[in-house]
Amino acid sequence: MSSTHPNDQHLRVEAGFTRYSSRRVYRIRVEVHNMRHDENTERDEKSENHVTFALLIGNGQSVRFDMTPNPRTRLGRLVVRGRAETVSRRTIRLTDINALGCPNNFDPDRPPPQQGQGYTVNDFLQYILRFGLHRYRFMYIDSQPLGCRYWITKIMAAFLRAGCMRDDVDFSRGLEGATPLHVLLAGQWDTRVDTPQIVPIAPGLFLPAGQQASLADRNEAYRMLESATLPALLRLANVLEFRSEEAGFERRLQQWQSHNAQRRIQLLQELARTATLEDFEAMAAQDLAGAHRMGFTELEQFLRGRYMRALSAIQLASSQQAHAGDIFVYMLTAVCDMAGPEDES
């Protein structure tokens, strides 16, 4: 396979990768990292988790693949980095999966065996690029960008289908923090307890082939609101109550026919401004709108019982009757609803 890897908004392959690109991969290590710096002093706070995977190549070396969200856009960027370690200092839980051809006596800290066939580091990277698995957007759920666990599950399933890893999970007996993969990804891990708080995996969005990540801004959101129908705007107004209760968007939209042109413009501008308090909402809505024909089965399952207004909006956007303006507004409705607290049970 080609070893080219042009860096862009979705990918950053760090300098020095060529030292590792042709090395054979023996094991895949999935790691849960604790991202809280002052864990020992902030006893009232939970650990903040992030999940990555690394390709173990022997001699105490590995190549880490880290899908991380841009803090402004929530667009994922895959960072590929070679490292002279097999476990991150912040790893609190891990599990290993043998790559194809990995001998049973493989030791990641010792020189690897020379015989046998297998896949190289670059083979794994090129597989990800060829199938667009680096073109990813994180979902913003209850004020947190979530999606690294979902990305890992899809990557591992893709590797298994490609035949580049075995389906027998090595539980890594004797390794501190070793955990079966399905348990590892089941929820939120804390450094002070041995079992995770079970948290459903929030699906992110893989951008379809040929679809460029959106750079939509507040002005674009306003233009799309201008072309939407009143029922779609009322859906958006309803979910914005938690952001601006005093604005009275629903009441004012219900009086739409009595507003003159200037008041309508002002109302739509306020609606767009409130819906896009952060920079990412319009971008996420546009990306969801671009992918709506693909279906959102997993996202809908996640939303059911948690964010019912978001679920309803996505289903309306996927209907045959919805036009472009309404599709965007429905997806913006879903993004804003997911960014707030869950529905009360």
C-alpha cells in the first residue's frame, strides 16, 4: 500500500512516523486515559476519560492512534504518533487484541520475532484512510464532546472484518488495569473504583465519502432559518428554552403572520444567535444534514428515552417531504437538544 498520508483537518501524522511505518504489528492495545490533572486533590470529581488505541511493534515501542475533538468545531482529527513506550502514563485501564500472526509468546517490551507474516503499521493507517474512518465528528452530549468510545468500536470491528486482527481478545493477565474490551468501553472509569459507571456509547458521525466537513457559521445558520418553514422553526424554538427562557421564541413565532419584515428578520437573527452560542452547532447540523439519507439507527437508539425532541427532529429530517432548509433546522434542533440535559424520566 502507499505510504502517503497528507495531513489535513482530519489527520495529523507526526514527524518520525516513517521510522515505524514498515514495522510489523503484533498486538493492538486499547487504552482508557484519565485526563484529569489533579486527580488526587480533587476527590469530589470523577475521572475524565479518553480512549485511544496503539499498535504494539516490540522493543518497547508502539504507534498511537488518537481521535481527538477540535475544541471549537468538535470535528475529530486523527493524530498518529510513534512512541518509545507501550502504555501511556495516564492509562488507567487497557486491553490487548492480537494482530494476525501474533505468536503466543510475544512480549511488547522485547525484540519481536522475525518469522511469520502480518500487517505493518502503514497497512493499518492506509486501511483507515481508504475507508474514511478518520473523517469523524464528535457529538456534543450534555455539554461534553463524546464519541471516542464509538470510534474505537467501529475501528476494531473494521480491523476484524479486514482480517488484520484475531477475534480472541487477550485479557493480558498480569498487566495492571487489564480489562476485557466490552467492559473497557462500557462506561466511565474512575481511578478510585474498580468498576465503571455504565454510560451508553454516544455515536459520533462518520462523514460520507465526498462530503467535506462543514464550516457553517452563524450567518449560514440565519440563511438556512430564512428558508425553513414555520413548523420547523417552532421545533427549534422549543428546544432552546434551556438556553434562553426569557426570549419567548415559541410565542413570538406563533405570531409570525402579524410581524412585519423587520421584526421577522430580528426574530430569526435572535433565533440563530441563541442556537449557535458556540461555534460548532451550525457545523454539526450541516454535517448531519449532509448525511441524513444514510440513516441514523444507532444515534436514534441512543437518543430514545434521553433526548426525545432530538430524536423526533432527526426523524422529521429524514422524511421524504423535508426540504433543505427544514432539514438543516431539524438537525440544528437535534444538536441543541443533545447539548443540554437529558429529558426528565
